[in-house]
Amino acid sequence: MNRTSFLTASASLVAASSGIAAAQSIPGGSHLVERNTDFNAAQFKQIVGRPAKIRQVFEQISFKPQALLNIKNSLNGLEYGYGYNASDIAIAFAAHGPAAALNYNDYLWDKYKLGDFFGAKDAQGATITSNIWVKSKAAVAVKDDPDDAVSMYQDASIEMLQKRGVIFLCCHTAVEEQARNLVKPGAPAAGANPTDVANDILTHLIPGAVVVPSMVSTVAVLQHEYKYTYAALTF
């Protein structure tokens, strides 16, 4: 499979995963601890188990969006340094804890004042009010020079990484725990029902985000069942 075909297939997979998630009333269900009956195992297997020669999972807990740069660098190193075809690379971003918010759409960032909640600020020190890490900054052009700063290969946006095949996983447990913190006195959703807040979050994720049970268990499954190598981002 050439790069263009792979990018087209990756975009289709993102659309398909979004459609599957939308078909579920609440992705992952409404329990604090996700039940197997609520887990979309078929979707998970289809997405993380696709054919690949090399697999890597990046685990991120703290809210550090620069992790996306590490993923971009891994893709470029594997493809251009080690010579793997783009279609032979499978990378999953295992975001939990505060990092799960990278999977939340603008509606959630605005409604729950997530910039304040997570202390997310821009270069000027202003509080961030939307998920500014989603939108692509470059066009898909597989013949771009990877050294070009404005090429797709230097674009670390979530959309571009997804187009290059990166899988964005969202921890159900993290969502439930964050919902319980968001409703505490003085928090953005103070007094609300935590289950309602969690359900609101789970139904307003970015396109292509895949809800999984506790991320720490998911990392184990990715390593054991699907042979993903592990990278922990500790900054």
C-alpha cells in the first residue's frame, strides 16, 4: 500500500470509528467501572489490530500536549529513518488522567472551562478555551519534503496524526473521575450530577477517539495481545 492509499484508508477508519461510537448511546456506558458488555470490543480489535510490522503505544497522564510532537517524531523516524512503509506502522496514543482532555471537543472545553480546570495556557499566558491541538495546519501531500517545517510531516496536530494512522484512545475511567472532580464545590460544573457530566463528555469526544476501559489495563492488552511496544512520556 502506498502512502496516499494509506492516508485515505486511515481517514476512512477514523470516520468509521466515529460512526460506531455515535451508534452507542454512551460509549463505554455509564458505570464508574466500565463493563465488558458496554465495551465495543469489535471496534477496538479492528482499529488496534490492523496489520502492521511495527506497533507502538505512547502513554501520557499529565496534560502535556507536546507529547504529540513525540508521536510525530516517531512516525518520521520509523518511515524515513528506518524505512518502514506508512501502512506498516501502528501507533496508539493512550491518554488518561488530565491528558484525556486532548480527546475532548471544543464544546466540552468551553462548557466545563477545561483551560482553567487543567491550567492550560497559551504562549502569552492566556487561558486556552478550546481544543487548539485538533485542527490540521498542513495539507496532505505525501511527496512533501519531511524537512519542510510547513509540510504534513512536521504537523503534529491531532487531525494530521490521525490521517497518518495514529489511534487516539480515551480512558473511560479518567472521564468518570474527572466528572466527579468537575462537580465539586467551586469547580466548573459544581452541583451537577457526575454521571450526567461523564455522559456529556463521552458523547462529545473528537472524531475518531476510541473509548476504552481503564487505560492502565488497555496498555497491558496492547502489549500482550497486539504486541505494541511501550513508550512512557514522563515530562
